[in-house]
Amino acid sequence: GRFAGRPSALDTNQPKGSTFKGALYAFGMGMLPWNKESGRLHPVVFWAGVLMHLGIGLSLCTVALRLVLGEVAPTWWAPFGMGSLGFGAIALILLARRFVAPHMGRLSTPDDLLAAGLTGLLCILAGLWSFAWVPVLPFDLVAAAFLLYLPLGKLRHMGTFFVSRFYHAKQLGLLGAYHPEGDKLFGSMTPGAPIRDGDEAFSEEKDGPSFPMAFEPAEGKAFVEHLDEVFSREAIAMLDACVHCAMCTESCHYYMATGDRSLIPVEKLDKVAKLYHGQHDPVGKASPGLGGALAPTETALMDLHEAAYEHCSMCGRCALSCPMGINTGFVLGQARMAFGRIGKTPPGLDKPAKTAIKTGNYLALEVEDVVDNLEWFGEELEDDPTLEGIEVEI
């Protein structure tokens, strides 16, 4: 229902590959940890997440078994119950990690904590019920809470994951960027440590963006209205699919060059998510504190404007690292569209873009000037003895 009536993202580029092959890669070889940067850099957390989701599947099967067979689990289900117990313990460890790891604390919202807690409890109680070690009532109550919360909060990522991942697959297919042996293609992308220390990074720039934008209250309201108009079903799925795992951290060259954790992709994605959910998501409007939803204040809009224009080149590399296939650059691009509609494109981009639309190039060169330049390039190339026979065709 959240995607009904939403526009789909348009891609006017000429396809260089197959969407079908992109999907095969994204849901197959591309999911293997050695073909995914986050899996190579964080194998323990990566596999813990995989096992936790297996536990959710087992637990939901246990719930179905409980509804069909009654209050006592059959003895043959005991091995699966043992799996639910183990995977539930992993889920609770990942929940504890949100409190222990410094960067996880600033990312995690009450929604994240509630979803993770319900997941761990469901797995644990499903396992205990399989061995008849707990009464059926606690299991029923937690299962009911889990299923009721499923469409409302972060738990819905179990469905939107497939939408987000498919869009990632579509992008890979249209770009022809999939590869049957992904590690050979992407293996060299694994970075080292950040170049600068995070505590010192950007210290000279913390006073504000290089082109601070002032936003009137009416402009804030207009921005969220335009954001709703341009936001595609793929972008909404990406916002819903993000679980704040921070596995995308090392995929961003802005973070790797500075060590500033405010520049990791999930932090930038959150600046869009909190504004969008605060205005257009039923739960975000009813309970802003649950998911950290924000009103379109001047501070919130300035932070998003800075992230969209100064701290993201929209390269899409984060999508290769994210288990969900979330492309933060794509989402920030749609935020740029909304800013453009209210006249908040940075002047350094606005003027050249309008000039290009009007004249065909951002320098407003006449056709004769372009031809002269190309001919001059050709003459320069002729002076290089290693480039014999080079001719610039016009």
C-alpha cells in the first residue's frame, strides 16, 4: 500500500546490459560476502545478520505450526527450535551491539531497538516453546506484537528489502556492471583506514556549509510537498529497507578521506528519511520520536542541503556494499530535485544548468567556437608522434 500510486524512477540512459542478468547477480553472486565489500570488511557482523534473519524465518514457521497444531509442538520440530534459540541469541547480541558500538548509538532510533528486541524475543520464545519449556501465552503475546508491528515500523524492511534490492539489480543491469565473478571486478575496492582522524576531520569547516542556504517556514513546507511529489517507490523502499547497520561506512570516499562519521552514507540517508517520514509516514506523523522523524525546520533543511550537494557525489558505490542495495546517492538526488523546485539549487550549479538548457552547453559557446576548439585539439594531437592518424570527427 505504501507504494500504490507512487511514480517509478525514470532512467533515460541507453541500457548497456540486461536487467535480468543484473537481478541474477544482485540476488545471487552479489549477495555472497566475498563479492560484497561489507562482507569482506565485517564478516562476523555480516554472517550474524544472515543467521538472525534465518531465525526470523524459523520463528514465523513456528508461529504457523502453533496456529495449526495447537499448544504443544511436535517432537520432530525440536531441532528447528534449537536453531531458533541460537539465532535468537545472535539477534540479542546484535541488539546489545547498538548500545556498545559508539557509531551505532547515534544511528539507532527507538524503532530500531523495538524491532530488534521483538525479533530476539520471538526467536527465543519460539525455541523455548518448541521444547515445551515455556507456557504458550508468552509466545502468543510476543508473536502477536511482532505481527502487529510488522507493517508499521522497521520490521517492514523484511518486505521492502526485496523492492530495494531489485532496484539495485535493475541499476546493475542497465549499467552492465554485474559480473559472474564479482570479486574480480570489485575486489580492488576494499579501502584502508581513513586518511584523517575523525575527531579532527573538517574542524575548519564545522561553522557551516560553504554556501549556507536560508529557509523560510513556507519554503520548508513547500520542500516536503515537492519531496512527496518526486519521491519514487524505489526511494521509499530504500528508506524503509535501511536498518542502520552502518555496513556502508567504508564505501564512501567522503568518510574515507576525512574519518568524519557524519559523512557515512546511512547518516546522509537519515537526513532525508527523518524529514520524509515526519510528513508522509503515518507512524512518523503519529509518533515522531519512534523513528526520529523531524519537522522541516531551517536546521534540518540546511543539514540535508549540505549532505545532498556537498557531501555526496552520487556515485552509487554504497549500494554495492549495502546488504539491502540502498543507493544513498539516488535518494539524495531526489532531494536535490525537491530543492530545485523551490529555487534552492546552489548558484554554482543553477546558472550553468540553465545555460546548458538554453544554449546546449554550460559555457554558452556558439557552435563555431565548439568546432574551433575541437579542431585545435586535433592539431595538438598531431604534434604527438605516438598518436599518428588521430582525427577528431565533427
